[in-house]
Amino acid sequence: MATSPIDPGREEIAARQAVMALCADASRDDLDAALRALEVSVTEDLRPPETGLVMATGRIGGDGRPFNLGEVSVTRAAIRVPDGTTGFAYHLGRDRAKARLAATLDALWQDPARRARVEAALQPAARRADAARQRAARRTAATRVDFLTLARGED
Amino acid sequence: MYVAVKGGEAAIDNAHRLLAEARRGDAAVPELSVAQIREQMALLVDRVMTEGSLYDPDLAALALKQARGDVVEAVFLVRAYRTTLPRFGASTPVDTGAMAVERRVSATFKDLPGGQVLGPTFDYTHRLIDFALAAEGAVEPAAEAEPRDDAGTCPRVTDLLAQDGLIEASPPDDGAPVGDLTREPVDYPADRALRLQALARGDEGFVLGLAYSTQRGYGRTHPFVGEIRVGEVAVEFVPEELGFAVPLGRVRLTECQMVNQFKGSGAAPPQFTRGYGLSFGQSERKAMAMALVDRALRAEELGEPVASPAQDQEFVLAHCDSLQATGFVEHLKLPHYVDFQAELELVRRLRAEFEQGRDRAGMQEAAE
């Protein structure tokens, strides 16, 4: 697609994926707040937000041949901002408004002049997600087993 | 002669209104919200997602509410809903090795990198009814501890065994297209990928019963739980218009690696064999049963006699789906007036012939 103002290199894609992952984990309110903090220009739907399915695949034995595990519901959105940049979002679930917000953030992020502001606007969501992950890890860690070895019988 | 009849519309409408009221139950009792079902009946929601073969906790919770808690009915609603949606494509295979582990236990090794982590489990509870739960009350907050340095890295137990060649390798990814039983009917013999798809969406009770049968001697596999892990993994999808993997979000999965008795030959030294289970949400019983039946269904591949139900793939795959099973069993309650009238006439004729035969025999006897 020639709609992106930049030729995406590997690092560029990784950074864009990181923002997409952040938006996928965030709530709709988080994205709404982020977008309100930016100056949101009018966006045009390239394609109306749509809910569909993606077949989730696993691997036999965890690392072997793929197999179809079952589907996940996914909502996608594609928008265009006035400068012509297109933004995309694919999220688990059925929240069309959220996918549209994320697609808008994806388009804004692609503009190097706005990138830092988009990332800053997403910081509260990133911090919340990180805190939730750490809390989950700490609660899990408390259930880790410490085995005691008991000496038995005569030596 | 039978003349087709119509009718019952008013009765059906009123039955559905009555169902709606019965679903609601006593109006003096507060109504359940979908969020309450999702959060507090989480394992039931996981089961509906697994057997409905659609990961969407809110949808599964809503289906359970609509189905009055009937699992198979909820699965039916979820499966019907999915047929209304377009398929965007298939995900890249999820990496369970990179799972954010919430629970991980092994029955084969005590000391593992990453440790044994119990997580939220019914294991070791006394299974005494807790009457305190009948009253509403605050819950004591879960304990917290600093994760140890190795907590982030949980290699699969099977990978540890594989380093020494003690266990067979997983079948390699040869890039061949993956069969999908939701798109094409199953042809027998079905390959292992297709069997795993069928088992993953199969009825937990049926798969559990088959798994149990292998332990009781109907196709023994000498299993050990190499590992069970529960936690979230990232799901990624490569849309055509982008050409790179887009992170869709995270799903909670349960994985079971069953380690089974060895197989060797003149050419290859003995190695442990494997069975594999993977399911949506926290559903250990299902993942374990799936892994046992997966291994049993490999009997022919591993040169074992195929003599028991759990080893017979047509028997297992054709009967493990709760929706197919309930459809055929429950259709029996629909009107069969024409079929039955035919049977009725046949049995009357046979009885008449029987009576005639007896009369003739009686007359012959009298004549002799």
C-alpha cells in the first residue's frame, strides 16, 4: 500500500506492532482518552468497522505442525486521516468503536511528527497494563511450590 | 391415510414467553448480569467457549444466560452466532512456550526451570461445602510475592526431555495446509491436526469418559502429566493489507503435555511418546482428557493394536461433538407422526398374520 508516508523497515514495523499490541490490551475508555488528548482530525472510514472471526491455530505438542484450535471473535477497522494516511486495527472481541479509535491512533502514529505525542497519550494505558501484569505475576509467584526433602530411613 | 396438519403457533409463542419468565426466575431475586456470569461462572464460560469453538467470554456468558445455564444449548447459540460472521483468516500459531504462566504443574519432574506454580486451583481443597459463600462478603486479598528470576522463562517439560532424545519430537511443520472440519467434512482416516481440532471442540464429558476408558484398560497408554500450564498468550494475525503480524490481543489457554510409554524399534532406541491437549480458558480436565485421547488415537501410527473405542478415530470423531449428538438425539422428540403411523400399520399387519397363522395351526391340529 502506497498510503503510508514512510517506507516501513523492520524496526518501524516492530514499533508499530508494539503500539497495536498496547491498543489491543487497552480498554475503549483508555483509547478514547488518548485520542482526546491528541487533536483528532476528522477521519473517514476506509471500510466500516466489522466483526468477524480468526481461526486461532496452535501447534501439535506446542512446537510441531499447526492445527486449528478454534475461532476468536475479532473486530477490524480501517480509516483514513485527512493527510491520506490509513490506519488499521484488528482486536479480539466485538467492540467496533474501540477498533475505530485504535485504527485512528495507528494512522496518527505513522506520522513521524506526531509519533511521540501518540505514544505519550497512550502512556497511562501502558502503565495500567504493566501494573496489572506485574500484580498478576506477584500473585502467581506466591503460589510457587518450595519442596522440602525429608531424609528417610537409615543412612 | 395421513393428512399434513399445521398448528401450534399460538402455543409456541406462549411457550417462548413462558420460557422467558422461567429464565428470569423469581422476580424478587436480582437478575444476573452478563458481567457477573463472565466473572463468577468463569470456568463454565471457558467450557462454552471451548466447545462452542469461539473465544469470546462476553458472548459465552450471554449465551449461558439465554440458555438458563444449559451448556449444550449455550454451545448451540455460540456455534449459530459464528455462522453469521465472515472469517478474516487464520492466526499465526500461538506460542504456548511464551505463555504468561498463571499455573504450571508437572507430575514428572519436581524441580523445573520456572518452578511449579499452583495458581487458582481446586486441587488440595477439601471439597467441603463452604456455607460462608452463601452470604455475601469481602474476599481476603490473594497473597503476593516477588517473582524469582527464572519466573519469566518456563521451558516446556517435553523440551527438557527432548534435549536428551528421551521423548519423540513433535511432528514437524511441513507447511502443508491445515485441515479444517468447519469447512470440509471429515474424511477418514483423519490426520492428527484434524483429530485435535475435533477433540478441542468435543464434549468434555464424552472426551473425559473416553480418556478414563484408556486408563481402565481399553487402550492403555501409561500416561504421566509431563506438564499442565494455564495462562495468557498473544494471538497474532497477518492481514493481507498490512503484510505483517498484527497483535489481536491475549487469550487464556490451558495446555497439557502427556508423556506416555515408550516406543522403539530395531532402528530407533526407545523413546517416550506424547499426547497433546489445548483448550480455551482454564479447562484442565478437558486438556488432560484431550491429551489422553490424542495419544490413544495414535495407536495405528505407533504400531499398537486398535481394539478399543478410544483408539477408533471414526468412533471418537463422529461422536465427540455435543451439538451433533444433541441434534440427533433430541430430534426424536419432534413429530414423527408419519413414520410412526407406517410402523403402526406394519405391526398391526404382522399381528394379523400371526393370528391367522395360529388359527390355521389350530385347525390343522384339530383335524389330525
